Amino acid sequence: MSWFEKLIPSRIRTDAKGHRAVPEGLWHKCPMCQTVLYQAELERHQQVCPKCSHHMRISARRRLERFLDEDNQVELDAELEPQDRLKFKDSKKYKDRIQVAQKKTHEKDAMISMSGSIFDVKVIACAFEFKYMGGSMGMVVGEKFVRAANRALAERVPLICFAASGGARMQEALFSLMQMARTSAVLGKLKEQGVPFVSVLTDPTMGGVSASFAMLGDVNVAEPKALIGFAGPRVIEQTVRETLPEGFQRSEFLLEHGTVDLIIDRREMRARLATLLAMLTGQDSPKTEPDQGLLSSPETESSS
Amino acid sequence: MNLNFLDFEQPIAELEAKIEELRYMGSDNDLNMHDEITRLQDKSRELTESIFSKLTAAQIAQLARHPQRPYTMDYIDKIFTDFEPLHGDRAFADDKAIIGGPARLDDQPVMLIGHQKGRDTKEKIANNFGMPRPEGYRKALRLMEMAERFQMPILTFIDTPGAYPGVDAEERGQSEAIAKNLQVMSQLKTPIICTVIGEGGSGGALAIGVGDRVNMFQYSTYSVISPEGCASILWKSAEKAPEAAEALGLTAHRLQELKLIEDIIPEPLGGAHRDPEQMADNFAGSLRETLQQLQQLSLSDLLEQRYQRFMAFGV
């Protein structure tokens, strides 16, 4: 008890423990502009700051649920579980790391895939769960991607993948490296058959994921200011022994250097990809609507 | 300490030094040291055999990076004829970390592509220690597509610490260059044999490593990350590299057990650098045999088997 609290007569003393004026998680501070945001509002904006448009990370499930039309989402290959083929053990056992990650994310592995549509344009979509071991790609991730691609091929509907990954999963050693070859090979089939693949690179997309299927989109899209590259900035800094330029390996840098086609705000993603994919698949232009007017800020709305 | 020998080879180095000494004495005065020398040579061979019969993964990783280990160019010189090195990606530059061009294996025209580390300091720097930039991978791609047009089998030699992690490499799209190769190689209409001759460093190795057969030299390594890199991330200490090497299972034997590679090409006693001629013979034999097997397949079978080979690494 502090000296100040001691001065207060005991009958008007309140016990701070167990009481919180504001329930946890109701407010969220934007790490970029420091604005304190109401969680429900942030949710409505798909984890994009309504003030400064900073794109915060979003869970794979939440992303796909918001991205696809609500009425026909079907999760694919949800039963696939990671295996510890090598009995890998570092400072912790891989098996234990899997358990921790599963508990934390409520996902079996770092990718989920769904079939559905965007503004009635049919698609197969998959997304990485970054909170699951850094979205690392092991056999299950590779397998889910390959199965999603095969399904897109069989149904002749476009494939979309939202990447968010640190790269290959070390604990699955060379098996994870081979997923780079597998996922790239299956995209070769899509290319042959003229089935579109749109790769959406989100923060962060690095290493073996960026150096395989994520760069092989017919269209490569990035979310604003996402970190995208082959080697991590720290590794590069140690190699070249100089500080890296501002904005290095960010979406805008990649756009300038010709690696990505487009940068699209998360809240516009649905509408713009639907419009784009309808053209690539010879369908009529879909009737898209701006996502609940989320892109114009409240101030401009009231003034107009 | 003899620098021609690795730390775990020091007992051999001591014996070899003794043999040298005796030889010197033998030629100096007329003493016949012959029997003693033969005895010590036998002992040295036994010792080498015994040390090399139980190498750890970390020791094999040291051998794979041995400064005297033969590189791609050494094997090209010893095994092939008519090699014509072709340069550049036709867009930006010529990356010396990857060399390639047409050559003949016996009478058969083939396309050779391989990482080339450098022997001396000057060459090491010019070749960027065998770490390619995007233009290197794009040169490889250009040569592979050329091989397809002219129906030449492709032989790749993998020996790299990894793709170069640098600002310029990122600017020119390192990821895209690697990814593109993976996709194109999976569909090239010509046989591809990939051999890890030294260090198979992650995506930088895989970018010329998608083929109908992936073989490894006995003391080469192939891994998703270097043992040092893995140790510093997962153990938070690069000193745990030996443990990481073990856990990653990066040796030819372990990877063959896991069915990730096909054949292991045996190395001479003490490693490829102890007898490069013998190593080249072993390698050439393996290439001839594998090529013959692949050339018996129809093109559609070849491509389907290659595709299924990689698809098999799933759940």
C-alpha cells in the first residue's frame, strides 16, 4: 500500500484488485498513429486503422470470413494435422511447439482454405495464420495449398492465397523446403490450364514462401506497407554491414522495383479482386459495392 | 595444427606428418624406412576409415564446405568435353556464382549448370562465395530453356551456402527469380539430374534443384537452413550448430532414409578432396547410369514422374 493510500480513511478505501474500469480488449491503440480505437470499429475495418489506414495483422480465419461472400463459405481440408516426421527437438520439442501454437490460434496448422465466392465470382481462397509458428510453411501448409490448387483446377475457378509467413518451417527441415517445389509445380498446372492465381502478399511474406508460390501469381497484390522479401532485413544488415534504406522491402518498394502489380487496401480487396477475376474468367463485371463506405473517413462523410 | 585437415582429422594429420618425416629421413641417409612407412600408412588408412565410419552431421557439414573440396568447374574439367561456358541473363549482368553451358558427356550433348564457389580470395569475391543473385538464377533459367529447345538433358551441380541476402538482390527480385525456376523446372521437357556436390543451401540450392533425380555426394549436405542459422534462431546461440545439424538431418544418408533424395554417390576415403580424380570417376559413372535410365522413359512418363516425385512430399 502506498503512503497516499494509507492517508485515505479505511471506510472509503476501494480495493483496486479484481476491478477494472474498462474491460480488457475493448480498446486498441494503433501502433502507427497511436490513436486509441474502439475494438468493434477496428473489427469493422478488418484490423485497418480507420484514422491512418495502418494495416494490422489479421487472423487467417477472420480474413477469409470477411473476404468471401457470407452465404457459401466452406472450409476445405480442415482435418489435416501436422506430423513430426523427424522427431525434431531444439530447445523445445516440435511436438510441444505444435501444441502451444494450436492452443494459441485454435487452428491445426498455419493455413486455412475455403471455397466460396466474392460478389458471386466463385473462388478458392487460402490464408496463412501468422500467429501459428510465424506462419511457417511445413507439410500441412504445402498440402493444403496443393489441394486448394487442385480443386481450383478441377472446378476451373480462380485461386487466391493470402500469404503471411516467415518462410519455411525449420522443424520439418528438408520436407518444408520441398513444399516450395510442390506449391510452385502445382501452379505450373494452373498456368497450363488457364486457371488464374492471385497472390496477395501481406505483412510479412518472407523466405521460402515468398521465394515460391507467393511470387508466382498471374497477379501479385500487396497490402500497403507489408514487409515482403527473400532474406530478412536483419540478415541483410549483417551481410552488407550498413543500415537499410527507409521503406526497404515494403510493398511500395516492391511496386517501384516491379515485383508486385498492385497495392490494394484490405477494405477494397474483395471488390477489386472480384472485378479483376471476373475479367480473367470471362464473366460479367460483378456488382460490387464499396465495403460499407469504410474507406472514406467519418469526417469527410459528415462534411459531404 | 595442419590446416589441410579438419579438427576431427587431427590424429590422421599427426600420423601423416610422421610418415612425411620418415620419408625425409629415408631419402637423407640410406636407412631403409620402407617397412616402417608402409606400417604407418596402413595405420593411417585404418584410422581414417574408423574416423570416417562414424562422422557426425556437423563433421559432414564441415567436409561439405572443405576449402579444398572440388567445385563444379573441377568436375566439368574432369568429366566433360567441349564445354562452352555461356554468360549473362540477357537482362542485367553475368553472375559468376552460377556457371553453365553446353558440353558433352561422352558423345551426348548436355547442358551443365552449377554453383561455383571460388578457390582463392579473388575468385571467391568475384563469385560471391557461390551465393547467386537473381541474375544468376535467370541465367540458369535461360540455359535450361535453351536445353529444352535443343533436347539436351540438364545436369545441375549444387554447391552453395544459399541465395545472396543483399540489398541489390532484393531490389531485383531474388524471391521471384527462385520461384520462377522452381515452376519452370517442374515442367521442362527434358531429363534433369540434380546432384548436390557440396553444400545444398536452402532455396538457393533448390532453385537449380528440381529434377527427375536428386542425388547427393556422400559427404554433402542439403538443408532448409544452415546449422548456424538454425541454431541462432531456435537455440538463440550459433554455438549450438552441431545440435542443429543433427536435428536438421541434412546428411545424404538421413535424407535417403527419408526418401527425399535418390542415390548417394560414394566419396573416396577422407572425402572428395583427398582424391578428386576418383571422385570424378564415381560421379561420371553415376551420371551415365542415371541418364540412361531417364532416357528410356517417354517424355510424358518423365514429366509425370517428376511431378509425382515432388507431390509425394506431402501429407
